Amino acid sequence: MALQIKKVLNNNVAVILSDKGLETVVMGSGIAFQKKTGDMIPEEKIEKVFTLTGKDTNSKFQELVTEVPMEHILVSEKIIRYAKSNLGKKLSDSIYLTLTDHISTAVQRYHDGIILKNALLWDIKQFYPDEYVIGYKAVEIVKADLGVEFLEDEAAFIALHFVNAQMNESMTLVHDMTKLIQEITNIVKYHFQIEYNTQALAHYRFINHLKFFAHRLFRHTAYEDDDTSILDVLREKNKKEYQCAQAIAHFVKQQYGHQMGNEEMTYITVHIARIVKESRKNKENKIE
């Protein structure tokens, strides 16, 4: 069976229409060489097929594949395929665009001796462990397939692309959210002079809550804020934890102009109490 070309992008890449009438990018060595719109491509010569939803994403991807080496596109596709199998989470099609662009740019940077440090490396490993595993695997794939040995910092950069693809947000927003989570966890850490047990359920729940809080803050949405009864109880029962929540609220107001309401204060106080309890229990176990 042969497929009709709608548009030639380069010698190795063309656009066809899928059975559903969607523009589809097809790749294969020399499949579009000396061909033009309306010519046919033998199906057996096609190595990869990309059908991306969203007109803007599709258009930008078509533009990108004309600018980056085919091997970079294939490496990115292999990484995405691995992520889809191992993350078990829905990813936006934008990942094909953003990751391919990042991989190709990073490879060129490394060839030019320009290696960027990731200031959020430790935090990304802690806050997004599943995505970091994907980033680390990506580093291995790049080394095996392209012969470029990325540092661990690059694994963290790649991890954020997969965080972004789940939220379908901009990379700038994801970076800002990660920075805010780092700042809040540091306030709790130094307020109580504790070390986090990153394997504990309490820590997992706290970080998850902070992700949603950060998302709401930067999206300028908030909880409904009528009920203060639970917070009144917590203020008396967990005085130190509530004081820490107040410190966080003050910081968030000063740095981000966001006023934390009663319900948000309730949730954050509860999570801090769990974190502190878990930390003390972990410390006691180490002493024993």
C-alpha cells in the first residue's frame, strides 16, 4: 500500500493525511527524496509516524523536523515511548515538540562545550521522582544512541518537560512552581530543624498538596474561604505548626502577592503537623 504526500518537509520527512483526515508526519530514510505533493510513498519505507492533535502543535512540529537531525527526533520519540510505558500518565502531544527541541539544543550545546547547571536539580529529584527516573533514562538513551554524555543536571531539565506535559502548562510556570515548592519546604525544614523522610507517605502528600497550591497561586485561583472552625481548633492544638503556616503565608504574600485564606491555612497546617510527626518518629527510630 502507498500513501499520498500532502507536503514534503525534507528528504526524510513528509506530511500525509491519516484515515481520519488529520495531518500526519511520516519519517523514513530518503522517503521523500525527489518527491513532491501528490506523489506516493510506499508504506513499508515509513519508519515513524506522528499524528499530533492541536493545529498549533502540529504546525510547530512540522517546522521543527525540518531544522533538527532525524536521529534527534528518533531519540526523543524513543524517550517519550519509554515514558508513556513507565509513567502511566496522560501526556500532552506538546511533549514531541518541546522534548525534541530540548534534546537537539542540548546536544548542540554539549558539542560546543556549553554545559548548564540546574539550580533545582535536588528539588526536581525530590518533588518529581517518577519524572526524574524518565530524565535519567533519557540521559542513558542519548549516550547510547547519540554518543553524547549528558550530566545529571540534564536529566532534571528533561524531567520538567514530562511534568509540563502532564499539566499542559508552560515550562516557565513549571519552573516557577518548583521554585515555590522549594521555598515552602525550606521554611518548614528550618522552622522545625528537621530532615525530610522523602520516602514517607506524609512527605508525598505534602509535596502533592504544594504542587496543587503552587498551580492555584500562579493561575490566580483559590479555595472557597468561609469556614474557620477547623482552623480555630488547629490554632490551639498545633500552635507551632500553625505559626509555621503563618510564616509561609507571610512569605507568599511578600514574594508573590498571594493572600492565603483560612482553608489553605488549614490544609497547610495539617500537612506540616504530619511532616513534623513523621520526622520525629524517624529520628527516634534512628536513635534506637
